[in-house]
Amino acid sequence: MIADDDDDVLVEHAIHGIGHIARVVLEASAQCLAALMNFIRSPHGIVSVNFPSFASYSRSDIVVTHAVLVLKSIVQAQLTSSVAGASGPAITIIERLAYRLDEMHHPQARACVLWLVGQYGADPSRTGDDVIGSGTAKWAPDVLRR
């Protein structure tokens, strides 16, 4: 199964490379974010792998986990930067990840999503139809409850 391990490492590096491009080349960030979200939506093989940190998870679980980790770092960078309007896309990413939480099987991916929802799901400066109380997104309490 050496070939599978090599493939997993290549996929991991490719996903992290896409994340790096999203952070460095601002003109390409929307395309990179869309690509990372597509990794989460589509299955990438159902072959079991014997990867030490991901033992007994399918290849699609590994791809999803790496995509979530990269998206988490991008969201953190966007929300901590001083770029105006950066919070809109970041909150949208968190919301999309939150709605897909039940499809994620690897505990590290699930933990990242829960951390993002807990950290950024409530923002007192946010207003609109999609918030309750003091700026908490309507979907955040349900995600944390699950």
C-alpha cells in the first residue's frame, strides 16, 4: 500500500498548496475557496487507508479533513485581518461547513468546524435576518447542540 500512502501525501500537499495560493494571490482566492469547498462536497474514493494519524478512515475522510483544516486557517486569517468586508465570505464558509458537519466523519475535521462555529458564530456587530439575539447566527446554536 505504498502507492496509497504516496497518493495521500500528494493530496495533502495539493490541498495545502491551494490554501497557500488563496492567502497569497488575492485575485485567485475565490477560486481556491470554491475548490476547497468542492473537496468537501465530493467523494474522492472509498478505499480504506492505513495512515498513522488517520487510521481506519476512508480516503474521502482524509481529503475532507485536510480541506477543513486549510479552510479554518483561511477563515482565521480573513477574520483577523484588517481588510474591510473580509468577514462576509469567512462567515459564509463557516456556515457551509456547519451545514455539512454530519457528513464529516473524522474527529479532527468535526472539531475544526465546531471550533469555528463557537469562535465566530456570534458577532455583536452583525445584524440582519440571519441572526438572533446579539448577532448570533441562527444556525450556530443548533450546530453546537448536535
